[in-house]
Amino acid sequence: MFLHVLVDVIKSCFFKTMLLFLSGESKNNFLRGYGIKIGKECEIYSSEFSTEPFLIEIGDHVAIASGSVFITHDGAVNVMREIFPEIDLFGKIIIGNNTVIGSNCILLPNSTIGSNCIIGAGSVVRGNIPDDSVVIGNPAKVIMRTPLIKKLYQNHKNCINTKHLNRRKKMDKVREHFKM
């Protein structure tokens, strides 16, 4: 039993260490090797993909911020071990295309997030989130539709076109904008 646990700990450490050194498509390919279904052009900064990564599906053009956790099993069944000694409960997590998962989110089993969604930092997602939703909170709730937030971003005074600049030029442009 101890050896089995030790092997799992070593695998987990190796997994998280590898993710620190990989980026972009190399990281996505590494995660695919663990069974996660990942679409095209995804930016994944999280390393917490549960013990059943093959139950996770990520669409195209998805961004997942650091600290976000995917949980594909329900540990609460442990309170029923005396009645059901062999019970375990699992659920898939599916993320649609063109979706952003903010920092430190928790995605629970049996959750589906639609396409064109924004999941705010720290949200706890359970259940179905429809397409074109902006979601925040614990539990996560839809607060507005994505088309509305797109309009808000287009007119926001601090919206700066820096996505494809190198780090130095980006810093210069942001400092200039904020008069620093």
C-alpha cells in the first residue's frame, strides 16, 4: 500500500515539474499524453487536472489561468464507505471553444462550460454554463452575456493593444498609458 502511494506522489511531482518547464503546444501535447482532450491554440497555465485527466475535454482557443483546479471525482462518497465499500463517483468536465477560465477557479465533476464564456477568478463551477456567459462566484452564477462585456471592453479606457508585443515594448506601452 505504501509503495502504491509513493509511486502516485512521484508521478504527481513529475507531472507538475514537467508543466513548469513546458509552454505552448509542448505543454498541450504533454497534457494530451495524460489523456486530456485539448483543442487547438489553447493557453493552459494550470497544473491541477485531477486523478482522471481523461474525463476532461477542452475546446479550441481556451485560456486557463494558473491556480485553476479540475476535480473529476466526488470524495464525499467516503461518508458511505460502511454501506457501499467500493463506491466511487466520477464526472466529466467539458469546456467549449473560445472560453477563458480565470485564476484559482475550481471546476467540479459533471460540469459543462459552453463556448464564448468568461469564468471569473475564484469561481466554483458546477453544472451547466450556457454559451456566451460571464460567470463569477461560489457557486458560479451567470452575471451577464459575453456580447455585453465585449462592448464594455471595446470602450474601456484601459484597453491597450499589446497582445503581440514583446515584454519590453508591452511594459513601455502600459507605462506610457498610465503616465509612469
